[in-house]
Amino acid sequence: MKTKEDASVKIKDLVKTYTDDRGRPTFTAVKNISLDIKNGEFMVLVGPSGCGKSTTLRMVAGLEKISSGTISIGDKVVNDLEPKDRGISMVFQSYALYPHMNLFDNMAFGLKLAKKTKEFIADTVGKTSKALGLDHMLQRKPGALSGGQRQRVALGRAIVRDPKVFLFDEPLSNLDAKMRVQMRTEISRLHVEFGSTMIYVTHDQVEAMTMGDRICVMRDGLIMQVADPLTLFRQPENLFVAGFIGSPPMNLVKSKIQRREGGLFYVETSESNSLTLPIRGLLEPVAGKHVDKEIVFGVRPEQIGTEPKADGSSTEVTLVVEIAEPMGSESIVYLKTGTGSIIARIQGDHIFHLGEQVNAQFELDKVTLFDPKTEDVLK
């Protein structure tokens, strides 16, 4: 089912500055950001605490006053509209359910305020509770429910209002790991079913990667990059995104480009035992512009294994195991280098031991290079 009317969200030059009691600026939480969210898109705002993602969401909802800039839902600027007039529903980290009401009344509360008929309310709540697996417990009160069930009631309360845009502010933070996975699936399924525009705030990059059509990565009130999950993973535009996206994150090694016999090499900036790797393929022209200069060499743990590539594209380096974390079908292995360690995600059920030597195979055609001063990717 698709949204009947345009529910795109356009954020332009948005600023939020907090002031003291005399009106003097004290802190700018959101710094002149612009973001276009398509009709029916699942957009995730992700970043560390204090990056401005929840403040941005609350400005879209009308719960925070905008300092400057515009927010449009559909073709209407909503800066001066009350939250109830914006066509949005919000699901919070806290369930915010009425403890004295049963599930039916909690979900129906907004519809009753809107003076909908009893028949409409019963039909809408009935269909929604069935979709969420709550139809057999509508007479229970929130105190008799698990955390996951309460969060589903909060979702249902948002869904019955049939909003243009759903807003989620870290809704799964209070749940245990197993329930979080289940609720991620539930919210993603509802997005497919309803086709609604959804904006989802989280600090958990695994949630962002598994749920979002596109992801907006934020830091210090600024947008670092907006892209689909695979593009963020493969082509980060800066050091922050490279280090934030991925679990474990990308290895970022301070190195120098050196020209030696045999071509160009990455040489780790270390007094001894430097990691030295040849530069091949598409990165040679880029690296050639930075000979004898410092760069940051980025390689994903998934791009380091123990089996050589059949096409000969991998490069072997012998390294020593510092820490090994067996995960069953794979192991997270920390390999010692001159300045610290690099992390490899190695497939197979082999048990690695402290001090063991490993012939690590690097996929150097997938490396990313960064400027250590600007922190941007080198092109």
C-alpha cells in the first residue's frame, strides 16, 4: 500500500541554536544542514551522542523551535505548524503508554481525540493490532506486557493515525539484543507494507545498515555523508564515516606513500616492523600524486583473510595474532603491526592463538586512501 499524497520531507539550511535566558547563543546543535527525503523512503539519521540527529527529528516533529532554515512535508512548509497539524506520528525511546488504559484504549486514544466514529476506531485498531500480533491481548494493561510488546503498542498507536510521515527516536534502545533484532524486522516489514515515509534516529550503525533505504551520517551538527548502506560501506567520503560504519569498523593506518624498486608502496609510519604493502590497480594514479606524503590507508576487516585470491589479486603479509575472538563460522582477529593492530574478519572455524603467525591476504584493490589533514577521501 503506497502513500496517497506526497510525503517527501525537505530540510533546507536548518539551524538549531540554544540560547540562555537573555537570548544569547550558548550552543549550536544543528549547523546549516540540508537533506531531501523521498516520498516513501526509509531514511536513517545515525551518529554518536550529541551529533544533532534527535534535535533534527524533533524539529521535523515540531517539538523544537527552528532557529533558521525551512522544513517542508509534501509541498508545504511546516515551520510554524503545530505538531498535530504536520501529518506526522512519532515513536519515542520511552513507550509513553497510559498505564491505567488497556491496549485498545492506548491505541485508540488519538482517534478518539480526533472524534472518529466508534466503528472506525474499532476497525482501525483491530486491523493494526492484528498486523502487530497484539489482537489477542487488547484488554491487557501495559504493566502486564514485555518491553517488546509495549513498543509494538507504541508503534500501533502511531500507525492508526495514518500519518504522512513516521518519526522514530531511538525506539529500540530499551530492548534486549534479541528483541531489538525482532523489532528491527517488524518495523522494516511495516515500512514495506504501508509504503510510508519514515525517518529513524539511532546511534547504532547496525540498525542503520539493516533498516535504511538511505543513511544520513551526522557528527557535531553536520552531515558527513548521505548514501545507501552499501555505498557508505564501500565508498566512505571521509575518515569519520569510514571509522563509524562497519562492525568491526574499517582499519585506518597512518602511512606514507613511497616509491621503491618495484613501484609504489604504503609504508606504515612506525619506527620498526612497519607494515609495507604494494599499491596496485586503480589506486596507483591517486597514490602517485602523494609520493613521500602522509596518508591514511583504509582497509575493511572483510578484505583481510588467510586464503589467497584465485585471480592473484591479494597480497600476502605474515603478521602475529594479538587477540582472537572466535565467532563460530568466522573469527575476529587482531594482528600486530608497527603502530598497533589491524582487525581481520577471517572466515572458517579455525581457532587462532595468541602469538601465532598468520599469512594474511590483503585485497589491495579495495583499499581507500584518506588525507590526514582534511580527513576526506583522496581521489
